[in-house]
Amino acid sequence: MRIALLADVHGNLVALETVLQEVARESVDQIICLGDVGALGPQPHEVVDRLRQLHCPVILGNTDAWLLSPPEAKTSDAETLRTITSWCVEQLTPEDRNYLHGFSPLLEFPLDEGRTVLCYHGSPRSFDDVIAATTSDADVQQMLAGFAATVMVGGHTHIQMIRRYEDAFLVNVGSVGLPGVNAGSPELPSNRHVHWAEYGVLSIEAGRLSIDLRRTPLDMTAVLKAGACSGMPHVEWWMQRWEKQG
């Protein structure tokens, strides 16, 4: 069994299609999306519509919840995100919003006899939680309390990670569509000179488990053109998260 794990597409159809084309060559059995699909990017409707066509499970992320109920802004940075989110909401159709309402906060998926993968966005406890390489075991224990799986996988931070915790692997597959932005924690690094999309592939073959984190190059001319032509407010905030071409 091979499972492609995508997270944090953030309204970037160019990046999503690039990853899906690569995944199609991998002969995967299942695609699972770990949330944050449409907000904060120039193509929210197009991404939501494309995911709906895939008929794959999608986990509810924090910015998916923003699309259903936009947050209040308490700082200038938060006001920028709120304005972008409000624009993204306006791009969605009623069918898009109904689709978002169907996202689940958790998904447990069987791998083989006796082994499972638990999927979430931030943690099983909350889509706002941050599980990073630097998060203490005590904090992780609180976030995972009551849950057990062979592999526990999420997104949210936009920082790829594989970490051992007790008998489980904790995995973050990074961000398909906005890897130049982390979850806002000062403890997390920031990717620089970003010109790629990130995702992961989980494999079970002849009893052997493997976890492969991927970075695949993007056509940055197409990525930046999508932003420039979108009409998204504060598009310069988004453009600055990518390596410029030329």
C-alpha cells in the first residue's frame, strides 16, 4: 500500500497540480489531504474544486475553519490574513462551502494488520496545535492523550519533520502550496528561497514501512503569474513568500 499525504495547499492550484502529476506516476493507492486547502492563496475555488474531483479524505485545518467563519483581526499582520481570507471566501461557491463542511478533524486509516496511520492537521487535540522537532515530550503527550497509531501525521507548521515518540512516528509532510510560511511559532525555522512544493508518501510493502518526504520543483513563472493575475488583496504578501525568477 502506498499513500500520498498532502497538506496546506492554501489556494495554490499550480503547486497542487504539480504534486498530483508526480503522485500519478507513483501508483499510489490512496491520497489523503491534511487540511488548509483554499485560504491565503490566489486560487481558492479552483483548489477546492480539484480536491473534490479526487474524492479523497480531507482533514479540517485551521484556515479551512476560517473560510467557514472568518477570524477577527487583532494585529496588522492578522488584518492582512483576515482581508485575504475574506476575499477567498468570496471566491467560493455554495458547493465549495458545503464541501468544506464535510471535512473531518481526524481520520484513522488502516495500513496492514495491526498498524494504522492517524491523520490530523495540528494534532489530534486541535488543528491549532504545533508539533515540531523542538516541542517537548510533555507537551506532545498532552496533544496525543488518548490516541495511538503506528504513524501520526499532520501539517499546519509548513515544516517537514519525522520524529519518534514512544512507539509511534510523528510526521509532518510540509506544505504543498505555501512552504515559505510557518505556523507563526518563533521556535520554528523559516524556509528560504522557496521554489518547491512539499508532500509525503507512506508505504507498506512486504511488511516494511517507509516514510518519504518530498520536495518537488515548481514552475515559478506560473506560480507568480497565478498570484499576479488573481486580484487577491495583499498579493505582495503572498508573492514575497516565493523565490523570484529573473
